[in-house]
Amino acid sequence: MANAIRDALEGVNEVEITVTGRKSGRQISHPVWFVREEDSVFLVPVTGSNSDWYKNVRQTPMIQVAANGTALSSSATAITDSDRVRHIVQLFRDKYGANKVEAYYPKRDVAVQVPLG
């Protein structure tokens, strides 16, 4: 499965994540940008630690990442270390362009790591 999701992520700019609502308990899906580094996908919530999906992941770390008809369920890890967050945001700038990241991500205080294997 890990190789299938890696292949599905090739050339993709957006994935769909599904998280469990911390209040409703329902499955909630969102399209999000991502970057890959080594054997993980990294996500940056648009409104940082204020993002609902980030708060949901903090409460229930199980997350599904889907691309091109392939999905992987994994345990997400919140990243709050400012140096690691800065590194991940730089990867986002490299992939999507600094202007877009600055425009679309006003609060860049956290990130999320999702292992692929």
C-alpha cells in the first residue's frame, strides 16, 4: 500500500484528507496542499493552529490521505517546533511558489506529518 500511495502522489498538487470531527465524531474531508520528504507527507493548515482539521487531528490523530483513487490511513503527528515548521513551509514555497504560500497561509505556526509506510 505504501508504494501505491507514493505512486499516486507523483505529480499531484493536492490531496484529500479525511479526519474525525472532534465534536461531531463524523468523517470530514478537505482538499489540501502537501509536500513529500523521505517517507512522509507534510501538511500545513491554512490558518495554522486555528484550523479545524488541525484541531481534529490533535484530538484523533488517525488521518486518511487520498490521491488519484488511492488512499492511506495513518497516524498523524503534529509538529510545533518552529525550526521544523519553517523547514516544511520552505518546502511548500519551493513546490507552490513563495507568493502563493504567503497569500494562502497567513498563520504558519504548525505542520502535520503523515508517514507513508
